[in-house]
Amino acid sequence: MERYGAPNIHESLLSKGFSLSLKRVQRLMSKARIRSITKKKYHPYPSKEKVIQLDNLLKHYV
């Protein structure tokens, strides 16, 4: 299944012989409440726990 946003739908309508602007396609899509499926971007969030500083265990053996 492919994702179709307003630019892709506009391009396919132009190739089929329809003459309309991208903004018209966007307006008609919003009027019909048609939205493309968007993939959410990954945002790494820092952990809320404090980092505990541990002693260097190797310095005891060297």
C-alpha cells in the first residue's frame, strides 16, 4: 500500500488529463478530511534519572 499526499494525487490527476492546482487538491482533501499517513520521526529523549558516578575499579588492580 502506497502513501498518497496532495502532491502525489496532484501529479496523478495531471497525468490523467485533469487541470487543477496543488492548492485546490489540498483544499479538497481537507474538505473531505482525507489525510496522508505520515511516519513519525524518532526523537531521542534524555532519561530523567541522574547518572551516578562510580569508582574506577581497575585502578585498584593496577
